[in-house]
Amino acid sequence: MKAYKKEVQFTIWMTAAFILVGNVGLIFSIFPVDAMLFGFPVMYIVPILMGWFGVFLLTLVAGKIGNRIDDEIERENDTLGNADEAKEV
Amino acid sequence: MEQNWQLDNPILGLVVVGATFVLFYIVGFVSNRQSKSAKELYVGGSNVGAITNGLAMAATYMSLATFLGITALILQLQVPFIMLWIQLILAIPLITIIYGTSLRRMGAFSPTHFIRDRYGTTASIIAALFMILVSIMYALGQMIGIAITFETLLGIPYITGLFIFGILIVGYITIGGMAGATNNAAIQMVIIALMFIVPLAAIMKAIGASGWYFPPLLYSDMVPAMMDALPTFFDYQFSPKWYFSIIPALTIGALGLPHLAMRVYTASSLKSARSAMVWFAFILGLVFSATYAMGFVGVFATTTQGVTISDADADKLTIILNMVYNPEWVTALVIAGAISAGLSTLSGNLLAIGALISQDIISTLKPNISQRLNLRIGFIAIFAGGIASILLAINPPAFLVVSILWAFGLAGVTNAPLIIVGVWWKEANKFGAIAASVVGGAIYIIVSPFVFPSIVLTGHGVTDGMGLSGAMLAVPISFILLIVVSYITNRIPSLSGKLTKQADIELIERIHGWKDIKAYRYNSTIGAGITVVVSAAVAIWALMPWGM
């Protein structure tokens, strides 16, 4: 149950995070900002930076957590296998 | 006044392009000489390493549009188009986490392979036909683009270029299979990145930009002059609704593109697939950012430096900037880079067409053919798909030559909901899938400006033409139909004999990695209900006035 819940929650939250980070332009279209950053208008450069480095960082996180959840599913499968063996004895 | 933008010395361009073709043929031949099964042909034996796969994913995704189309649209639409393009980077990460690893675990060749096992033959053939249409639209765009590049830049007549280079391209893809296409795509990615970014640095240096040594991000010293010359460049122009519509049309649309998903299945392991997505994000972010810089420099050069580019030449912006600021041999290398970008995408499209025809249609209808015959049909299907796109490119039917971005929406309507809901909800069944794909697809086509020009949602050419408005209506309808029709038909006793509930449940548990079956897993009625409510809200919003 634990690994299943983690898998579903991870997929929902990670999908939401990716969509948010890749669509910062949508956020700025709702809440415009009139400021400059690194010599560019914030509304121009922040979506570009988030669309590159933000997404890149999220892929690192998603890769790590995804691998960990796979291991947990594998462990729950093993527990299940052991329980079956115990039953057969 | 229109100028003739052609290399003074086309032989130079031909030699460079010819050299890259020789390289691609050798790599394709060496990589694929051991393809003995369909698995090796379509997913490279599922043993591709993370870096090669990440680079190949990026190259497959970056079409000829990177060099030709995007910069023209930045010239036309300016910042809104950049905002639209940024989220395309989400494709592989979202495919990987939402369904890619599950389908890789299943051993699927193509997304429709999963649809066949999950929803049965009829639904998979409908989905496969839509996917073949999407892949042909995509492949045709690349084929036409490559022939036009040869015509306008190297002076080779369109039909001659189309046939000679078209057949050369189809030949190397057929010889190489997925293993060859993957290794070639990884090489092509390096060529694309170098041939785009290094010449851009030289252009920026010539213009006087101090950050020329890192073109993707260091061009802020041009911003004040740009704001003086063209104060509207950074304007968002459109409402939040327009920016929201990008999500159903392109973010979800990319999840249905078969040639992207197939890259995930080539991974040697699930861990490797996840590492590949990291490499993909890094390299794609780099080249995408350089593309925005190229668009910016193009607008800057035309508004402040006296460079004149006619509307008809807008899509040649990258090449023209190189011709103006760089020596001719550099432009020849850029043309080779552009051709490489077209080739990597085209190879992904043709392999998808091959897998769709041979695995998802012929093998579905005739499941007992031998492995040897199956492989032969695969090669023939890839070759036939290529020849079909060459023949269509001679005098392309208007409805096929629409924006590639419109094809994203079609994939998002007809394919993505079936895969996403199919992987995560046991109740989804074939009646829901067929209803979603057929009705959703029909609505998307009807509200596009290509069939009934008077039935459109916004009347704003680019918004309707790129499928943004159509997908905002049709994608949620597709999700609603899939969930509601499945839910109802599962509760009609007379239909239960036509459903394969137990097999569906076992498949879903298995592709998520479970060895047992639990009723509580992937069975949330509340989750399905929330999806229906949110989808209904989005569809209603799409029908309300856009104010454009």
C-alpha cells in the first residue's frame, strides 16, 4: 500500500511541478511583473531559465525518486513472495 | 526588396551535406547489421545507454523547425511564441514519469502496442491510423523542408532535391533501423548544437554583443537598443487563456507523439530511461535557449542593423544571419546542421510509421506470421512510409501541410488520453477508448481551420492553425468520453462478455512492476471524477469567447 500511494502521489505532484515550471509564462500572464533581472525583463528571462534549469533540476529529482519507488515496489513484491512461501510451508 | 539568399558556391554546401550523409550511412549500416527481430528494428534491442538516448531524444524532437520555422515565428509573434516553445521541453520528462517507464516495462514497441493490449484490436487500429496520419504530417513537413532548403540555398530544383535526397534519406533510415537511427540521432544532436550555437556566437560578436561566448543566455546588452527600436518585443500580447491553451494542445499533445515515446522504450533499463531524460532536458534547454537568442538577434538585426528580411524569407532567418555575418563555409555547416535536424526527426517518424503499420496493424490482423516475415514487413513499411512522404511532397495536399504543432494536438486528442488513463485507471475500457479517439478526433478536425474554415473557435489564424483552441476543447472532451463511457459500459451486464476486465487488471499491475493484484490499486473513482470535472470546466472555457 505504501509504495503504491507513493507512486501515485509522486506522479501527480511531479507532473504538476513540471507543468508549472515549463509554463511560467502562463503565471506571468495572470500576474504581470514589471522588473528586470540580469539585464532582461523578468517576464522574459525567468520563463526561459525555469524552462531550462528548472526542468533540468526536476528531471534529476524525478529520476532519483522514481528509482527509489521502483525499489520499494520490488521490496513489497519480495515480502509478498516470502509470505507466499511461508503459507506453502 | 526581396533578395536571393543562395550560397555563391553551392558545391561547398553540397560537399559538407554529402559528407554528413556518408557518415550517417556508415553509422546506420554498422549499428543495425545485426537486426534480426522486430524488437531490434524498432527499439534497438532495448539496450541504448543513457547519454546516447538522451541526445537522440533531443535530436528526434528538434526538427528542421529549430533552424527554419521557430525563428520565423519569433520574428512574427515575438515573445508569445517563445513562451509557447519553452514548455515543449516537458515532453520526454512527462512521457517518462507518466507512462514511459510502465510501457518500457511492458516491452512495447510503440504507444499503440499498449493500446492494443489494453483496449483490443479495434481501438488500436483507430489509434494507429491517427498516429500514422500524425507521423506522415510530421515526416512530410521535414521532407518538404529539406527539399526547399536544397532548392533555395543550394539552387537544386525542388523535385530533383526531393527525389535524390529523399531516397538517400529513406535508404539510410531503412538500413539503420532504430539502432542506427539512435546512434545517428545522437551524432546529429552534437552537429545541431555545434552548427547552431558556434555560428550564433560569431554573429553576436559581429553585431557587438559582449556575451558572444555564451549565446544562449548572454545577450542582455542588446536589450536596451531592442526596447528603443521595438518596444513591443517583450509584450505578452495575449490573455492567460491563450497561454493556458498551450497545456492541452502541446504539453499533453507531445505525450501522444509516437516517435518520442518510442525513444523511452529503447532504454537499456528503467534507471537508464530516467537518466536519459536528464540529459535530454539539459541539451534541449541549451539549444532551445540558443534558438530564442537567434530569434532575438534576428529581430535585433532587422530593427537596428538595417538587415532586410522579406516575409517570404522569414523562415530562413538563421541561414540569412549567417550569410550576412559569417563566411560562406560557416553557412554551409549551418545548412548541414539544419538538414541533420530534419533527418533525425524524419528517421523517428519513419520508424514510428514502420512500427505502426507492421506491428500495430498487420501483426494485429495477422498475429501468426513468422518473425522473419514480420521483420521484412517492418523494413518494407519504413521504406514505404518514406516513399509515401516523398510522393506526397511533390504536390502536397493542403490539409497535410499544416503546422506540425497542429499534429501535436491531434496526437493529444486521439492517443494521449487512451495511454494516460489506460495506464492509471483499471476501469478504462475499449468502448470508452473508441469513443474518445473517434469523437475527440472528429471534433478537433472539425474546429480546425483546414476543413470548415468558418467553424473555428477564435478566428485568430495562428491560434486556430496551431491547434491551440481546438485542443483546448477536444482534449478534455476526449478524457471525459473515455472515463464516462467506460464507467457506464462497465456497469451494463450485457456488455461484460465483450470486455477483458481480468486481463486489463493484470496488465496494469504488471506494467507498474507489481507481481500481485490488489483491488485498491489504480482504481480511484474519485480521481476519475475529478478528471471529468476539471476537463468539463476546461472544455466549457474553450467554448467561451476568446476575445482575439
